[in-house]
Amino acid sequence: MTIHYHLDFTRYYDHLCDVELRFSADTDAPQLSMVTWIAGSYLIREFAKNITKVIYTIDGVEYRATKADKHTFRLDHAKTGDAVTVRYEVYCYDLSVRTAFVDGQRIFGNFSSLLLLLNHDKYCPATVSLHIPNTFINQHQNCTIACGLLPVSTQNDDGITYHFASMPAFDYLDYPFEIGTQDVFDFTITDQHGHTVRHRSFIAGRHQSDLARLKNDLQKICQAYVDWLGDTPFADYTFMTMVTGNDYGGLEHINSTALVSPRTDLPSIAEPAMPSSDYQRYLGLCSHEYFHAWWVKTVKPDVMVDNPLTNEAYTPLLWVFEGFTSYFDDLMLLRSGVIDEKNYLKLLTAQINRYLQTDGRVHQSVAESSFDTWIKLYRADENTANQGISYYNKGALVALLLDLALLEHSDGKYRLFDVVKALYEQSGGEPMGISTDTLGQVIASMMGDAPWQAFYQAYVIGTDTLPLSDALAKVGITLESTDKAKPWGMSVDEKATGLKIKHLHRDSQASLAGLSFGDVIIAINGLKATTALLHRQIAHQQATGQAVQVHAFRRDELIICQVPAVSETVPATIHQEVRLSGNGGQWLTFG
């Protein structure tokens, strides 16, 4: 039995996709269900919420599907052997890379938020076609489709239809697509066997970028990865980027990545030889998602292998897969020659300062952060930085320390590159799940079991302060630290209405005074609150030791607080800020 999906984007102006699927029922009352999350983004997203209704037809008689649960529809009137046609519409207006977005400017989709799966059978053969109406095409000169799958197109009287080859329905979920006006370039890289691998890059959205420069830099980065890992787990690769004013993000797929980036992050015609910080950020995003083809899509946490994407998949290993990747993404910019050591150390400095400014680092380990991603990382609030840590940020620094520990304990023979390569080679280029024990065995074989166990207890499942200064000093990097006081222990946004508190540290002067997240400070000692006034009043307070009166609105109620001066019982909120210098020695020398 094969399911035939047809996605019609004629109503793009209403942000709708009309889906029709046809199949022969192999059971009574078959069920159709949609996955609830997308691989690589660990939050239950409830994609089925965007389905209006599900209608099905048997022998010319129309029925409405019965909802079985939040993401499952039951076809009660269907019997074994019936030819069934199902129709439903999906609302598509999420600019992120995780779902679908449809309007007159672009048609973007992940099949995970568009396809209902029959009896949630991952292996049921399916075909998919996409219909793009002339009314959309006429707005886009040289309308192009970007996708990791190469479709066959047919011209119809009312538009273009793209046809994808038959494959298991579930497999389509790893192939996002973008349709519209796009700039395109391609390049090849060569693996250790002398095979060339084609790469394509599509950029949608208005921009004025130096695409020749981007092509050159992206090719260097991709080649550096393949030089390290030997070959690729894909036959070809596609970068898809949507540029906007200030959106940012990316999501990895089996042979592609969907990215959204500020247009100012792409290289300008006047881009300096050493990439600007904005351009470095875009290259780092490309580097991050590209590496995931080996390190998430191929080697992955054991619970992610053959996961049906319907319920949470808990793992303590995201610090390995996202943390290692967040370490390598910038390091590979250096290894590829796209940036120099000075710029790499600036990127690393930013990671370290972010870690040091997150109070939650003393409360949550990276293993716990990984496990809790389903309820914390993607649901950040005003308390997030006080109680937890990001497995991206701290995971990258734990990866750094592990890299340096491997160098030290193996007398320079091994490093983290070798751990990843060993596991990838074990996979044979096919999806392979690993556990903490699997990872530990490989690391212990390179640095010794005792050092690994000590490292694991202190920095992976423990919350010991990361010994960054000592570890970096051993490879010739000096970490200089400066104490920085945060005004009253709070962060604010200056608005016309006053200073809106966006974060408060625990036991800070502001919190002890009774101020809270979301309060809008309108006056400080009787004067209109501004950032400049706040700093002047703090300087005066430090000299006099006197409390400062603050008027603020909490919701629509006026409150008056007395902010105490720093004292033995009211400590200042101090964070370290570091600067790195040195040449990195063997650590930043790549053989």
C-alpha cells in the first residue's frame, strides 16, 4: 500500500496549505496522526493545532474524522479495502525553521507539520507532490525550489507541481523545502576517497551580499569538516537561508539545514578580509548545523534512534551533541582558515563570559540541563538564568576542557576531534545511537578511565566551577578576569515609560528592596528614571551609603521601594568578565 500526498498552496494568501491524501485502508477505522515535535528541537510543539478539520470521502460519501487525541484523527466509517481520500487544511505562519510559513513572498515547510501519518506507520511507502499556483509564481521571477530531495516538476495550466520520489512517509519529515525567489550557488568538496560531494546554497529574502565571498568561505568550512571526518554521511548537501531583519536560528536535517538570519550577517560587498563579527555569526551558524549531519543525524543519543516523535525523548547527552557542536562550530572557522586566532579567542571569550554571568551554573549540571530541555531550555523565563544553565553554552566549555584534558592525558596524541571521529567511524555513516557509557568508553581509551571519571563527576553530572583559567594556561592562553558589578543586580530596558526590569538576580539590592521582573521604574529619588540617572544615583549611593527611593509601576499599581546600599548584609551583584590572550600552542595547531 502506498499513500499519495498532494499539498496545494493555492491559498497561500491566507497562509494555508490544503492537503489531500489517498490510500487503500488495510484495517477498519484507520487513524491519521501528526508528530508532536521535530527532531533537533526538543519541545512538544503540537503541530496538529494548525489543522482546522479533517474530512474523508469513501465511495462519494463525505465524513468528518473523529478526534482520538490531541494529534490523532480516526476514520470511523472506513473499512478494510476501502479507497479513502482525506482532505485537511494546515495554517502556516511560523517564521521559525521548525514548522511552516506560507505567504506571497515564500513557501516554506517541514513535512513534520504538514503530513498526517497513517496509523503512525513510519515505513509505509508514500509519494508527495506540491502544487504552486501561477498567482504565486508570477510574483517570483525564476521561482526556485530548495530541498534536500530533488523533485521532478510538471507545468500545469494553473501552476507548477513538484513530484518527489516514493519513500517511507516518515522519512519525508527530514526534508524541509523553500519555494520562491532565491539566490543560488553551488560548490563541491572532496572526501578522503577522492569523491566529490555537491553542495548547494539557497538564499531567500532581500539582501545585498557578496555571494562569491560566501561561497568561498563556506566551501573552506565544509572542506575542513570532511578533511577531519574523512567522508560524508550524505551524497549531497543543501543550505537554505531565509534572511530577515533580525531573526536567527537553524535546524539540522539529514542532508540539509534550514536557517534564518539577519540580512546584515551575510557578507557585504565591502566585507573585510577578516570577517566582521556579524558575518562570523552567520558562518558559525552554518558550521554548527553542517556538523550536525555527522553529530546528531548520524551519531546521536540512543533514545533518538527510530524515535516516533510523539512523546518526549529524555537524554542526559544533549551537552555532548549540542555542546560539542557549539565548541566545534567556531573552532572550525579557525581550522578552515576563515578566521584567525585573535578572532577565535574573541568568540570563545563571549562563551566564557556568558557562562560566568549565569548564576544557574552552580545549581544545574550540563547532564541535568540536557534531561530537562523539554521543560526548561525552550521555555525560558525571568528565572531561567538564576536556576539553570544552557547545555549549548556550558556544554561548549565542558567540550573545551575535555579537549584540553585529552591533549594533556594522552601526551598530545588525542583530542576531542578523535573521539568524534572514532564514533562516526563506528557508525559506518548510518544512524547509530550512543549512551553515556558508549561515549565514556571511547574517551577513557584515549585519556584513561580515572581522569575521565573524575572529569565526568565534577563537570558533567557535577556543578563544580569550570577550571578554565588553569586549563587554558597549560596551552599558552592567559585568562584575565575583571569584576563587574551589575547595577542593583538587575538588567533593564530603557523605554519612554521608564526602566523596565527584564532580569533580577537573587538576593540583589533590587530584589531585597521588593522590585520584581516586569516592574517599570518611573522615578529614582524623585527624578524621571533613565539609565544615565540610575548610574549617577548608584555612584552617589556608593559614596553616601544611603538608600535610594524608587517609584515603579507593577502592572497598573504604583509601588515605592527603598533600594539599600551595598553593605555586609547586602552584597553587590558581581560577575567576572574575562579576556583571553596568547597563541594556544598545540591546542590551536591542527595537523
